[in-house]
Amino acid sequence: MSTFSTLPPVSSEPSSAIAYAEPQPTAIAAVRRDSEPTLRIRPTKGWAALNIRELWNYRDLLWILVERNIKVIYKQTALGIGWVALQPLIAAVTLAVVFGRVAKLPSDGVPYLLFVFCGLTAWRYFSETAQRSNSSLVNNAQLVSKVYFPRMLIPLSHTFSTLVDFAVMLVMVFIFMAVYRVPPTLRLAAIPGFLLLTAMTATGVAFWFSALSVKYRDCNYALPFFLQIWFYVSPIIYATSTSVSPRWQTLFALNPLVGIVEGFRWSVLGRSALNPSIFWVTVAMSVIALLSGAFFFRRVERDFADII
Amino acid sequence: MSQVALSIQNLSKSFRIAHQREGLPGYKTLHDELMTLPRRLITRFGRNERSTSEIFWALKDVSFDVKAGEALGIIGSNGAGKSTLLKILNRITEPTTGAVDIYGRAGALLEVGTGFHPELTGRENVFLNGAILGMKRAEIRRKFDEIVAFAEVEKFLDMPVKRYSSGMYVRLAFAVAAHLDPEILLIDEVLAVGDAEFQKKCLEKMETVATKEGRTVIFVSHDIDAICRLCSRCILLRHGEVAKTGKTADVVAAYLGGAQDQAPEINFATIESQASFRFAGLYNPKGQASTFFGTDEPLLLKSSFAVRRQIEGLQLSFSVFNFKGDQIFYSSISMAQPAISVEGAGEHYIAAVIPGRFLLPGNYSISLALHTPKTKLYDLREHALSFRIVGTVTDRYDGFAGDELGQIYADVKWRRTDERQPQPSPGGGVSTLASASR
């Protein structure tokens, strides 16, 4: 409240008018004479450019959207940010009991709980981003149909806001490492790189699904199943080296999550070597995922306001 | 100053309306697409689907220029294409054909509160909303105090806006939008909210922007009063086309009065309702259908409507509006002497007479309604008919044809008084009243 005691009274309206400055009209007119239009609106067809420059110009809005996502997601919950830690923990314990204890899946010589939690860290960042941005455009229908801004910002904002979840899980990975006495190695420095690959893949999938769900609400129902299948075809509860024959590993890596999850475990646990062909296929697939999603999004976004 | 701020050339926008036999129109599910895929492949990717979809032109070949510093109003009835036009100018949707060139930074003041998040506090929402409307963070920070002062919500800044009263919410939203700083301002129907005092404040703010600061303003509204106050020039859209351009008063008259080119009789398309209008018409005392009436001529309003099943308490009513859309009066069949019942099933034919020497010259419109008092509206035909009252020699109206003189033809008794005015007595009524109220 003290901030506002210094405010001038409401009757200070004239001063607000001064803020717009009187000489402006002539200034505007001078600039406008014989100049090129500031903005041309024309119907567009086919594929559109990505327009990265415009995205950059709107970076302030992106950060504010990211902030909003973070603030809103666990509002009015008793545990608040605690959920970010609790969800993967419960998931990891469940998986460790079922697949580690009961099914006794091999875990590359490390405790199964740590093994699975490592994979989950990468996986959950991917799946949470995909899931939250899936319905993001539809949830922001009011915005999309009323105001212009690069629509990509909406799914993109989730790529960034989910980083909070990732950070919390990463801290938990370090705690697990300490508990299980796994010595940290220099390979930990590669984590940002694998995070980037995850973010690219997740954003690509997010672009595809959020754009599709504007027209087909089916995506809301299809995505959870899709992710569930994706979870099992990714080496989270098992290791690629022990469960997939070497002949098929490169083909297996067409799923970019293979390289990502293996890469995370490689840098955290410091055990088995990373298969280079898996790594490069993953890099290529992440780039393809991101670019295909972005171009598809740009192609269909012009109709969003009409069909949302 | 004749620079062009905005130039629109042959702008058109079409929508494909799908006629679906079942399900929600507009939404396609993947299942639908898959089921119709074979057929669409056969018919060359759905291009021959004429039987199930049709093209609707929301805008057709619209062209006009807006000069820098001009305040232009865009009016038209619902579905005339106003919103579509504004959406194209705002880049929310793309035109089908045509071009728009905008010279200068354009900003939009759309429905207030767009992008407000109920869970966030007032302070957070100011930043969110400002950024959505295209402001930079630093810019919002600079104007923050001003925005908050304008909205008068200082005390509630750190409260989630879901706990705001609707008045506070709207005030804050408008305050953010009003502090946008574009050279070209696009405004859509923002004044339909808030209490009367705040509406006045908003209008004043917009007047400042439009007239004193010399900005270019494009104002789309149903609020004819606001249009008249803010805009010097207007464009009337009808069925997606520019029907009239010119001075605000003329265009507004064409829109609401519209007597010149509107038929005196209308057959209504039936609607899905238990009671619906069939027909309405206006007739002069000679029994001819007409839209022109002398000041002394009574207006005969005839209407017919169908009632499917007996509706208890059903009433027919109509309202008359002036050229600005202000309601002049209302009348309902319940006022009829002797009483007339229209409750029974079947077709009813009802006539009403609006007496002569009741309305001053000007343009008027009539809305018709079928309803049960305060419970249910069966059919409403807004501004279904319009007519013009013209001054006649016989009633000695002085011939001034403006709408500005009011609407009521008061039966004023004029006389010459030779005597001096009677003086109020010293201990008269006024002081007695004053003492009584104390």
C-alpha cells in the first residue's frame, strides 16, 4: 500500500495526456509521408516462413506467458510446488517396485530406482511439455481469437515453464546420486546439451499437437495414449544396450527419446558408453521434429481464429 | 494533412459453412475425417462437396482509406462484417483476397479483459495484459502507476482478479488498454461495460485520444451515441459491403432510419419457437404501405404471428427507437383496452395505432417481440421496421428536419399573456416545503 500513497490523486489526468506529447501528430505525419507501409496484410498461401525475428520481438510476451504458466499451475493447491517433486517420485517408486523388484529388469549395474529416475527426468520434461501445450491454444481461445501475436508463443511458453519441473527433478537426481554414492563425472556437463535435444523434440511434438487440436479436439484424448505407448518404446524402464539387439539399435533410435534418455543416463550415471550412431540419429530426429512442427504450425495457424 | 494512415483495397473474406446433418457444426473430429476420407479422395480432395457446404462472404470487395488523424466509425447491423473487418486489420484472421496497407504502429482495443487470468493478481495481470496487447515490459512498468490510478484499484492490486467485482475487473482491463500508445487505434465495442460513470470516463479518454492527440482511430460499435461523439466520418457496412460512406450524421441516419431503401412490409423467416412472427408492416391512414409519415398522421402497425401451442400469458409488444438507437417508448398488448388475448394456438393478426402528433420529424425504427412477462422471450425482431416522420405544412411544424430536436411531439398549449407574471407570495409554498423537509 505504501507504494501508492505517493501516487498523485486521480485528478491528475491531464498529466497522463501529456505523456502522449502534443507534437506527436506532426511527427507521425512527417515520418509517414511517401514512406513504405509499416504493415502489409495480404492473403497467404502454402508454406510460410518461420519469422524468427518476430518471435524475438515478442520475447517480453513469451516471458510473461512463461511466468503466468508457472504461477498458475499449482495455484490453490495445498502442496503447491511440492507436486513437482512428488509426482516423479511416486512414479519412480512405482516403476522401481514393479519393474525392478517384481520383473527384475536389468539396470546397468546401478540401483534400479536411480536408473529409472534418471530416465524419468528426461521423459517427464518431454511428456509434460507435450501434454500442457497440447490444449494450450484451445485453452487460450479467447486470446487467439481476439489479439494478434505470434501464436507459436503459446505452446513455446510451456517448453520454458516446464523447465522448472525439470530443475526440481534434476536436483532430486543429485540427491539420489548422493544417497546411492554414485560419483559425479565430467559427463554431467553434457546435460544442457541433452536438455536442448529434449526441448527441441518436445516443442516439435507440442507444435504438432497444439495445432492439430485446434481443429481436432480428439488430440486431447489421443495424446495420453500416444504418450503412454511412447513411454514404453523409450528405454526408461529398461536399457537399450541390454534389451535391444545391436542390429536394431540405430532403427530404434529413430525415436528421439531413445538417445535423449540414454544420453541423460550416460551423463549422470557414467556407466555404459553412448552409442554414437544412436546419438546422431537422435540429433537429426530432434531437428526434424522441431522444424516439421514449426512449419506445420505456421501453415495452419492462419486459420486458428476462424475455427478455434 | 492528407496522408493516408490505412488503406484497404478490394478486401474480401469468405468462410465455408458446413451443413452437417448431425453433431456440432464447425467441429470436425478425426473420426469424421477418416470416415469421409474415401469419398473425399474420390471427389478430388473434397473440392466437389458443394452439396454439403457453401461459401459465405463476410466481406465483399471493401475498399476505403483512412487519413492520418481521422476518427472513423464503422457501423452496421450484426453480421454486416464489422468484426471480420476489424479482425483482419488486427491480423487475427487473414483476408481471402485484397490488401491492407497500414502506415504506422497499429494497436487494438478489443473486448476488455482479453487475456486476463483469474488466478493472477491485478498487478500480474496488468503486465500480462499489457504484453498481450503488444507493450514491452519496460513500457508497462513506466505506465504502471498511471494505469492503476486510472482504474482506481490501488488497494486490490495484490488480490487475484477472480475476487474482483466485475466493475473493478473491467476498469483495470480498460485502463491497461487505454494506455496503449499506438499511432492507429482500432477500437471494438469496449464501452458496453462498466457503470455509467466509468463509461463516461472511458469515452472521455477515447475522445482525448481521437481529437486532442490527433491519433488515427477506427471505432467499431453498436453504440451510436459514442460513434456520434467520437467520429467525424463513418462507414456503413451491409452484408459485407460498404453501403454508405460520409459524414457521421448522414451514415447513422442511413443505418437506423434507413427509411429510403427499406420496405414497409416484411415477411419473416420462421424460427424454431413456440411463437414466431410471420409478417409486419406499416400503413398510413389511406391504407397504403409506407415508410414516410407526416407529423399529424397516425401510423398503423400490422403484424401476424403463429402460436404453435397455447402459451399462457403470451404478449405481443413493440418498441420504437430513435436514430441513435435510444428507446423512445414501449407498448404491449397487455395495455389494450378492451383486453386482447393472443394466448391461443393458431395465427394471430394484430394491429396497433401509433397516434399522430406524437413523434417529431426524424428517423425511427421498431422492434417487435413475443414474450411472456419477465419469463420467456419467444421471438424478437430487432429494428425490423423503420420509418421516417416528416414535417408537414398542416401541422405547422417549422420544418427543421434534424433529429436533434428530440422525439416527442408535445401537445404544448401556447397563448399570449397580457397580464404581468403573478408574483410568488412572500410566505409561499417554497419555504413551507423547505421547512417541512427539515
